[in-house]
Amino acid sequence: MITLYLDADFQSSSLKSKLSLQYTGNNKKQLLGPVKSEIHKSATRGKMITTSSTPYFAFSNHFHSPYDIVIAPRLNCIVVSDFGNERLMFFYLMSKNYRKSVPVAFMPTGLCVEERGCTSSRLWNVSSTTTTNTSTSPRALDSNDEQSSDDDDDDDNEFNDEEKNREDALILAGGYCHLMKVNLKVLWKTNNIKLGALDRDYTWCVGILDESGRTEFKEPSSISISFGKTFRDNVVFVADNYNHAIKIVSTVDGSILQSITRYVSYSLGKEIHVKNPNIVNVECFTKFGEVIIASPDKNNIHIIREISPNEWILVKEIGNNSLYSPFGICIDQVSPFNYKLIVSDSYHSSLKILDRFTGQEEQTFGSKGKSLGQFHHPYGLCYNRRQQEILLVDRNNSRIQVINYS
């Protein structure tokens, strides 16, 4: 049996039960493809926005064109960049209950979490005239999630003493030129964070460089972190859209270490120039380390690898015949050798499972629409390994869909 539910209001359990839908029998066959990995449950968070009046929703618990989503396993939290409302939305990872929202001074786009990326810090003591909407109702503060929201130190033996005392960081992009790193634990634990707090309390921020308006970035859209064990230590890869580049940025101070603007395809015998990269994902499961780039202009995915300093080659091209405006990418951590890519196909409003090695499409899920299991321009996504589920930004439906995948 598959249970699909629409959570139209974060605080109303009675409304949630009224909207609960159950499907059995043949309906299950219609939702599942003939593959071993099953997509067998979908849920949504948020409510369809039917007006473009952003101020009306600025202090409600509803999304307005959300952009990206990440999880922080050690804190047991979910973070969503609520683009249209210029804020970050926080949820408990296990129950998916709403926790709080934090306003930012720009429209946030890409997000990534750097585990143990910040030194310990006090909770913010901030002040401003505009407050965030932090609910304290029983529905918002789930007791089970509260008990498990402290740092998960099961893997502490992998870190030295200095790293054990460090806290998770959130790196976010947005606006025309912003790239910022903040202490995620402080952000998660502090109540009533005011508008402007992120502009004062951050580890580093890259934006406008001088009075002439020169910037390092032009509409950075997506971020992916390199975990550093086999590839690069302490860096993030940023899709810099209108500079047509993938920039490698130090997570220590925000400095730009390298800019990837082109790479070589030996099979085609030519150089390929980066153009409007939408998503960057760093694959660090091999000793080489690979960067996965989705380009809506080319309607495909390129996997590239650095063979010498500042020299990159094309390793694999995927999706020429099946993708149209791909946006979000994550790696299936269930499959052997992590060989599957999970891709949101924005134009086709679907979720696709691709073989990373052969490029073959193994499964397609969803279609354009407003019903459960349907999407309208899906954007960012991430994989929750603990519960084996995909969290997908259903952008033009202004909601997050949660899809069980095992």
C-alpha cells in the first residue's frame, strides 16, 4: 500500500488526516517503474501559491517559488531556500514538521552543508525591527525531533580532536552576487532571528568588491561541496551563471581558488565552454573526483575530471536523448558503487534515474500537474540516506515533495 498525503498546513494535524489519500492494487503499478529501486511514497510540504503577492506570504508558513533543499544529518534538520519570500525555512528531518523561518536580505538560491565547517559559537544576540515567524506550537516543536536534534557523534572516530569540536556550516548563494557561510547550528538553535542578522553574523561573505560595483559572481545558482577525503579539502564548487564558469571556492575564507570555464573532449576533438551552468555536483567516490554539470542550454549532463592543475577533460556525456532543461542532481547512495544519478528534468516536470556509467535512463517518475506525484518545474533535490527518500523542490507548485526511494 502506498500512502500519499498533502500537508497543506504545517500546524494542522486534523487537516492533514482529512487530506490523506491511500492507493492500493493497480495504482501501485502505475506509480512504479520496472526497476529494483522503488519510488513508492510521495508527500508534499507547503501549499500551492495562487498569487504573486510576496508580502502577503512573507510571515506565513507557505513557500513562494522555493529553489533548493539540503539536509544536515548531524542536526537532524532540513533547510529550504524560499526564494520568493527571501528567507530560509527549517524543518525537522525525521518528522518533516516545520520548525522556523529566517529572513535574508536577498533571494536565496543554492545551498550546501559543510559538516564541522565552523568553530563553536554562542547563540546570536541580534536585534532589528523585523522579526521572523518562529512557531512554538506543539505541532511545530516535535519532541522526538528535539531529542535527536543535537549533534550526531556516531562518526566522531573519523575526526581529530579539533574537528570534533567544530560545528556544521551552511553555505548559501543568492541575489545577484552573494555567497555566504554561516554557522548552521547557531542558525538552527537560535530563536527569533531578526532580518539583517545574516548580514552581520557570518563566517565570510563574498559579494560586491568595490564602489564600482565589481563582483566575483553574477547570479550564483547552485553549490556543491567536496568532502575532501580523496579530492580537494575544504572547497565548494559554485555555478556562476552569468560569468559562465564553475568556481572553486575555499570554505575557509571564501577566496576563489580556480575558475573552470572550459574543458576538453578528446572524443569530440574540441574544447567545450561552460555556459550558464545550473547545477554543480561533486562526485568524490573515486580517487580522482568528478564534477557533474547540468546545463539547460545543452539539455544534457557532463561529468568532468581534472587531470592536471587547471586542465579538465570530459569523462562522460549523459542524457542527450532524454533530458530537457535538467536542473537538480543527486547521487543515489543506495545503488552499488553509487552508479545512479537522480535528476530533476525541469521542462518535462519529471524525476529521472540515470546510469552514471552508461548514460541510460532507468526510470522516469512524475508528470506535469498539481496532484501528488506530479510536478511543475522541479528544481533542487537531495537524498536522505537515513530514511531512503528523495526531497524534491516542486518549484512552480511552491511545495516540497518527499519521495520514498529504496
